[in-house]
Amino acid sequence: DTKPTREGGLLGRLFTRPGAAPVVRRTLDDDMLEQLEELLIASDMGVDTALRVASNMAEGRMGKRLSTQEIKTLLADEVTRIMEPVAKPLPLFPKKPQVVLVVGVNGSGKTTTIGKLASQFRAAGKSVVIAAGDTFRAAAVEQLEVWGQRAGVPVLKAAEGSDPAALAFDALTKAEADGADLLMIDTAGRLQNRADLMEELAKVIRVIRKKDPSAPHNTLLVLDATTGQNALSQVETFRKMADVTGLVMTKLDGTAKGGVLVALADKFGLPIHAIGVGEQIDDLAPFDPQDFARALTG
Ligand code: GDP
């Protein structure tokens, strides 16, 4: 069992043996390197990233005796180095209204994230309009309306089952007429029918571009961090459907090990604009690479 323990952090097991007292230092040999790789893979980092991270940590240090603290620092530095380039707040463009298209599979936290973002924008003095673009899920529209009320932001909806592209177009028209700063468009996330979904998203994008060729200004992919390596295939899928410009990682307050963020950054280099750290309206935080690295390392 190579699952990282909470007490010793991710690397705790390198310095403990069953039935023996934990050691403070250990010689970095092939055995330890292999164990390190296993721990990193078990943290959701994915095989490729885990092997590269372990190899960078070991470079020039084979045969040296390392303390728990030294190896933790090496890992934290390596993780910070990978994550720093992707830690970027959502870019705001002078264009008004700025269109933020929000994509992701059902259950990833799209609705919640839109509500949290709308609330943050409102607090920053921006006027926001939300379009409930998942017109086939009545429950999703209702949820979004609840979040709209919480954030103090109007939510535009259409009849159940109606064309999301038409709604997006009408919403952009209204946002323009109202002089809104931002339009956030929710979208469907039923991956069971990819071809349909791809066509639907493509049409939404095509239609809003008829009004504003520069839109959408941001296409946010919301990913549930607790789905581990699945998040990687979701990026690949949604990138085929839309020009994803950035990520929001949700549910990092739970049991998610978070290693998948390192894999995502290493593999795709997409900006992480924010992280979800709970179910309440204020539970959306900027992504801080150093805090993240420290939390992951333990
Ligand atoms: P959607 O189907 O993608 O729109 O997903 P929802 O926004 O409805 O979220 C699905 C579930 O995840 C809900 O129960 C949310 O409360 C929960 N959720 C969303 N974001 C977070 C988060 O950052 N932390 C936690 N703990 N739960 C979250």
C-alpha cells in the first residue's frame, strides 16, 4: 500500500518502515527513488509527470543522505516550478460585455462556480448577466437561478429543451443593451452523447460570434479534482469541442490529493484561474502555487 498518509504527508512513507521507528535521514538510492515514484503516482500525478518530477528531484543527489525536510522541500520546489506558470487570474478584457463560456461535465461544479464567480465580479463592481445554457436540464436551470439570486445577478433562461445557441444569442443581445460588463454562459455537460454536445457547443460559439467575432473571450473548463486522472481525458475531450482558455479546479477542500493539478499543468499548461474549496458562495480562491505545493507535500 503506497497511499500517502496524512500524518507524514505525501512523503511520510519514505521514512517509515512497518514496525520500526521513523528515520530522519535516508540514502537516496534506486530503492528510495522507486518508492518516491510510486508515492507521486499514488498522489494522482500520473505516471509521466511523476517519473519526471522524481527524476528532477534526484538529479545530482543519488547516494546522498536526505532528511525528511530536505526531500519535502525538493518536492515542493519542483511542484511550485511546474505550477507557477499556470497560476493566473481570469484575464479581463476591455471589451464589454466580456463573454465567459463555461464548459465541463455534469457534476463537475459548473453551476456552483458560475455563481461564485458572478458573486466575485459583483463584489468588484462589475455588472454580470448569466445565461442558463443547459436548457435540457430543468434542475440545472433552477440551480443556476438560486445562485443568481445569491449573487444578485440576473439569470436568463429559455423554455426547456430549446436551442442553447438561440438563448446565448439573446443573452448577449440583452447584456449589450444593458451595458453589462460580463456575460457568463452555462453549457450542457452530458458526455454520454459527445457528438451532440460537440455540435451544440460549436453552434453556441458560432452564433455568439455573429454578434461579437471576438467572443467568447474566455472559455473556462470546470474540472472536479476528485476525479483524479479522469480530469486529463476531460481536458482532451473539451479541447476538441471548444478553444478552452483556462481551468477552474473544484472540490479541492475534500479528499482530492490534488496531484492531478500537477499532471494537468505539466501536460497542457492551461492557466488555473481559480480553485473551488467548498460549496458556499465565497468558496472560490485564487490558485496559489506555493500554498498548493506545501499542502500537497505535507
Ligand atoms: P454542475 O452539474 O457541473 O453544474 O455541478 P454543480 O455546480 O451542480 O456541483 C455539483 C456538486 O458539487 C454540488 O453538490 C456542489 O455543491 C458541489 N461542489 C461544487 N464545487 C465544489 C467545491 O469546490 N467543493 C465542494 N466540496 N463541493 C463542490
